[in-house]
Amino acid sequence: MFTLIKKGFWSPDVKAIILFFIILTNSVSSQTDSSTIKKIYNYYLTKSNTYSNLEYLATKIGGRLSGSPEAELAVKWAKKAMYEAGADTVILQPCMVPHWVRGKKEKCVLSSPKANINKLLNCCALGNSIGTGPAGVRGKVIEVRSWEELEKLGEKEVKGKVVFYNVFFDQSHVRTGTAYGETVPYRGKGASKAAKYGAIACIVRSMTSLADDEPHTGNMNYDTAVSKIKIATLAISYKAADLLVETLQKDKELTIFIETNCETLPDAPSFNVVGQIFGSEKPNEYIITGGHLDAWDNGQGAHDDGAGVVQSIEVLAMFKKLGIKPKHSIRAVAFMNEENGLAGGNAYGKWAQDKKEKHLAALETDAGGFSPRAFGVDTVKGLYALVSKWKSLFTPYMLERVEKGGGGADIGPLAKQGVPCIGFEPDTQRYFDIHHTAQDTFDKIHKRELNLSAGAIGALFYLIDKYYNQ
Amino acid sequence: MFTLIKKGFWSPDVKAIILFFIILTNSVSSQTDSSTIKKIYNYYLTKSNTYSNLEYLATKIGGRLSGSPEAELAVKWAKKAMYEAGADTVILQPCMVPHWVRGKKEKCVLSSPKANINKLLNCCALGNSIGTGPAGVRGKVIEVRSWEELEKLGEKEVKGKVVFYNVFFDQSHVRTGTAYGETVPYRGKGASKAAKYGAIACIVRSMTSLADDEPHTGNMNYDTAVSKIKIATLAISYKAADLLVETLQKDKELTIFIETNCETLPDAPSFNVVGQIFGSEKPNEYIITGGHLDAWDNGQGAHDDGAGVVQSIEVLAMFKKLGIKPKHSIRAVAFMNEENGLAGGNAYGKWAQDKKEKHLAALETDAGGFSPRAFGVDTVKGLYALVSKWKSLFTPYMLERVEKGGGGADIGPLAKQGVPCIGFEPDTQRYFDIHHTAQDTFDKIHKRELNLSAGAIGALFYLIDKYYNQ
């Protein structure tokens, strides 16, 4: 239309009339959208089932690591919850998942006759770690603050000792995820790098924004290219790490005794749970939102990522209960095994590819059930530009930024296939206080915060379905 | 500059050079600002005393209603804390405050022989209410859902009864303050309006975003123009209100017994506490930030408004500890008596007027110590336009909106004098869960959230001081 006007094809009067109608149409459409979005948020804030769904998942099922009986219960629950939300169909996508079990509670004992200390430290084995078995291991401790320091110390200082990665979560970062990203490599790769120099076990300071006594678990990986030897590895609480540092200053000869009883069993069969509403116009084009169903065994997986699962399920309920018929098929995906393997995310990607399913867009919500902040949107295929235009529709609802680049671990395989991905960003200040701990429980969920973020996802799905084409 | 270029006064080359220097200067200045602001936030997130100051105020002093011994302790504490923060001087501004005391714990008993209920309801007298005394009052209950309903019922239905304002906090509002604003008139004016029709006492459903068993106090006023008769008035918890509604449906003849022992003593002398750093260039021009020092007696006044007080004090510390010498005088004001009288806010306004102090700008922080969201800025004297320009300096720190219109109750008198006022807006989702209850305690404060908001105020003060002139 703009081109025709520019070329002087029509008289100024005709141009004015055309412009008037363009403005009118846009303004009516924008009014309709803003009125529908008000209804959507109203639904979420007053009638949705996100909170009660999450209460069940977190408190009745609780921790649900891949391969566990609780994960199996969670699959059944998710299927039921999706049907109750109004899914036209629920697909169970099979995947084989790692099956790591913690076994009997870990022990980590700090002993220093010189400092008159013999103390059980709050600790937890890291996912995928081998166990020491009941005999345990005991050794002197070498404190390391960076990879560079480890290299410098080398075999001479490390051999036969327990390496203690004393790397702090940098509180000066505004986004706590940045601090997490800086410290988490020590959890993931620390064991093999320490084993390379002959360490007998590996301890990390918990990746936490809170100076408390909770140990934070999380996955680790053995890198056989770095070292063929696998050593037991665990996290100790922030306060335990402080005590260890303090005691080391008094007594370089102190010892740590570690007993972990974890082990990796054979891979187990499991599933992604995919709830779907069929599109009225383009049923073979999919818009998906997902969170992960598995959660660490020590807590209830309320924020990580029960919140994302119930927010995703509620998108189906929102369309159904408000009587909005989506043009495209809408899917809520409860991914399995995000925490320690990504088997579910990979299985979904392969399924989509094998079945040649056209995915218009994929959103992941896996940063806790806090107040909304932003959408991070891939710049491919015009989606970012479109979502940016809608920003003013979201600002009244406290979602105030649309940023370039988005996605998440579970939808990573879709991103590789060229699907435009969106990462949902809630407020991150409190997330790493409780992330991967026994404190990630339902009582930490705030109903209005959970629903305001769920509403942002619901409203975005309404708009993408209505306006986005490729 | 733009006009000259437009008029073709200089050649294109000269224009280009001039433009280059404009861009260069702006960009250097903006780089300096963004680097200083990074330092400011870094200070707040890693070194500030906001959290420890608030811990002391909330847990060692606790509830501190105007006229109480705790309020007196809080005045002494604030003076000390301001000097410790680096204030060049601390002024105690006298004011006479209302002195209402709760007295012996209230009782509110619901009795229905028909429904087999005789139950003590969780309740609290409202500030400024008269007490029933130990004899108490007993009466049948008439439920009212709006002013219109009260008018319709009239004397015929109301006389001799206890009026129960059963008005819900509307959860569909995005900002919880909107819902509070809708319901709070029933707390403030309900008693006199009920007394007009012969009610013997008045009960309100707590103004709360949480369906729990905590009663929320707050101030009320008797309006002698509406009724000369003063009746006792109290709030019951959300759950108690639900029980009352439910029981009324079974038994219209049920009775409520109310015993409150509150009373209003003679006005008491008190103070605003004003900490000041002298400006290096314009010491007689003031930029002030304030919160209120008084807090309801039932809780610790952590979010309301210990948070605002310590955030304000920390602005002084930030300038001093980072070695930034402000051009104008900077004041942190701990206002007295915001909760039940505004004597402190009025005294400050009068002081400023009497002394002909030029106030460049005034900020109030009194919405809880949560994550930052926005500045609301008065459009007078160019401040809004200026702050809007700085928006991009704040977005990396999660303060994402600059809105028109700002201020607060305590700086209201300054606004009337034409001082441009700013209201600081944190995230509001959790505030009215605990507002005016026994649950407004220090453990509800999140250190990073408190400091990120404090940092926004600190950074804004740095910019206003540097760039704002009238």
C-alpha cells in the first residue's frame, strides 16, 4: 500500500481515505487485541488452575528426577492435567533417560584436630557423579579459585587431595543467571579437570545467591578426553564452604571425609508429555510452549520447573475456557530430563524432524515462577520484529522488555532446525536462592507472580497465533 | 544548534564537524554516566548497609507507631544510622503526632447457636478507632458490599447492628495498589457512614491479596459531618470474613461480640529525622528522598516502610563511600507519622516553606522493598522529560518504566509548593499480602531486591544532582 501511495498512483484525497482506513483498521484491531488481552490476564489472575496444578505436582509428587518412580507419576499427572485443561489430544513421546540415583544420604566431614573441629558439612552429591561407596574417601584439601589456579598448582599440589573449587557467585551482576553461568562450569567440569592432576575427590561451593546452609545440587559430567578417572564430586553449602576456608587458614593439614552412595543405573524409558489443541485453519503448523517435568530429587521442583510446566499447560486451558479457537495447533510440552541429559528436548526435536512438523515458534519457560520481565526472541523469520511491535500491549501487565535472542535448553534442537525460539524471562533475583535445593518447594511460589507470568505467555500465544505467518 | 544548521548558516562540512562533536560529547558523557551508574549499583549489590540497617530497625525496634516508645527509639536509631552513613549533619524536625494505642488484645467472637459456632475471629482494631472497653458490644450483623447497598438498607436494617463491609480486594488488577485503593475507603470512612444509620460497631474484611487468616490494620477516620457518633471499628482476616459470610447464610440471627481496648492519648512530641550532605556548588538547593519511620504496632514495619527509610539513608552513604561530591545538598528524610496523621510530612513542608528552602526534587519510597519497576515523575519543571531521557541507563538494572505523575503522601505538601515529586515503584505483587499485618517482618525482605531498588534511587540521585536545574 505504501508503495502505491509513494508512486503517486492515486490522488491525495484517495491517499487520505486509504490512510484513514489503514489507521482505523489498525486501531480497531489493536483495541480488540488489548481488550482480549485484558480478558486473558483476567482469566489468569482470577480463574486459572496454574497454582493448584503446581501445588499437586510439587507437594503430592515432589522431586522427580528422570527414571524415578516420581517422574513416572509426573508423566501420568501431566497427561491428566492436560486433558483437564482441555487438550484435544495428549501425546506421550518416548525417550530413554539417564537414571542416576542418590542412594543413602551423603556425608562430608571436616576434621581438624589442630582447629578442634570435627563437623558434618551440609552437602549433596552432584548428578551423574560416581559414589565413593560406604568406605568413603578421606584426604587433605586443596582450595582452588579458578581454572588458572588449578593449572598452576598442577599435579604436585593436587595429587592425592580433595580439590575444593571455592568460586563465588558474583552478587554484582544484576541478572543472577549471569553469576550462575560463571560458576556452573566448575560444577560441570571440575571433577575431570581435578582428576587429571590426581585429585581423589572434588567439592564445589554451592552456586547460590544466598549465604545460607543449603547445598545446591545440579548435574556434572565426566570428560574422558580430560581424564579417564572418575572421582566422586559434591557441593557443600555456602556456610560450609566458608567454614572450610576459615579452617584451612588455621590448618593446611585438615582432612575431609566424603561418603556418597550415588550410582548410575541403566537408562530408563520415559516420555515427554505433549498436550495439543488442533488448529482451526492450519492444524499442521505448531506453536509450542514448554517447561521441564523432571526436577531434582532433593526438593519439590516448584520453581524449577513445575512453574514452567503448569504455565505451559494453562495456555491450553486459556484458549479453551475463553473460547478462542487458535488457527494453528497449540502444544504444551512437559519435557523430560532437562536436568541431567536433555533426552526429552532431543526426542522432541527428532520427532518434529522425522514427522516434518512445521513449527511456527517455540517458547520455553524455565527460570522460576516469578513476576514477568521480558521475552527474549530469536531474530530469525521476522518473529522478533513482530513481538517488538506488541510491546505496548504487555507493558500494562508488567512485561516490559522484548530482547533479541531467546530460547532454552529443551527447545535448542528446534532452534537448530530454524524454528524461531522464545525464552520467557521472569524476575531473577530470588531464583538462585533455592535453585536445586531442598528449599525449592511450593510455599516459595507466589500465586499472583506465577499467574502474571503465565498470563504473559498466554497473551503472547494469542497474538502469535493470530498474526504470525512464515 | 539545530536551527542554525537548518537555516544553512554553515557549510555542510562545518555542519558535519559540529554534529560529530555533539555526538562525541554526548556519547562520552553518557559513557561516564553509565560507568558511574555501574559503580553505584555495584556498591548497592555488594557493599551497602541497607539490609543490615533494616534488620536492626525491624527486629531490634520493631513496630513503632507514632507516639510509642519504639517510635522514639527509631528516631534515635535513624539519627545514628544517618551519621554512620556519612551525613554531614542530621536535623531533628519537631512535630506533634497523634498517639493512638491498641491496648489489650482485641476480641471478636462469632456466635451462632443455630450453626453451632462460637468462634474467636482473627481481628485487629483500626488505628484511630475508639475502644469498646472491657464490656464490649454485642449485636446482630448486617453484611454490606458497597456504599450503595448501605444506603439502600438504611436505618431500618442497620440500626442497632454491627455493619460488616464485605468488600473484596479485586485480584484482576495488575497493580495490587489499585485493588487496595478501591477497598480502603471502607476502612477509612465505613464507621461514620454506618453510625449515621445507627450501627453499633463496624467490621471490615481485611484489604489483602492473600486468602489467609491475618487481620490487616490501618487507619480510619471519624467524619463528624456524616455522624457525630463514634463506633468501634476493626478488621477481620480474609478467612474470618469468609466464615462470617458462610455463617450468615445459615443464620441471619448470629451475633458478633467485639471487645477493643484501644484509645487515643494526647498528642505526643516527635520528629522527622533529616540527614544531609552539603552540596559543593549549591548548598541551598535540596534534593530529598524519604520513607516513613513510623510503622504499625502489630508487625515489624519491614516493608512498610523500613525499606524506604534504609533505601533513603543509603543514598547518603552511596555519595560518601563512592566519593561523589553532590553539587546540591542531598537529604534523606525519615518521616514520622505517615500511617496515622501525616504530621511529619506536613511539618517538613512547613519547615521548607518557612525557611524558604529551594527543593529541586523530592522522591518517596513507600511501597515495599521489592524489585524495581518504575519511577513516576511529576511533569512540572521539566523533570519528567529529563528522567525519561535517562531510561536507557536504568533498563540494564531492571527499572524499565518512567511514568508521568509521581509522589507520595509524605512529600504531598512539597508537591503543593510546586516541587517536582517522584514516586518510586517497586514490584507490587506481594506487598498487600503482608501490609499492616504481623507478617510484615524482616524475613520477608529479600536482600538483592531491596538493594536493586535502592540502587535505582541512588543512581537517579546521582543524575538529578548532575544534570537538573530549574
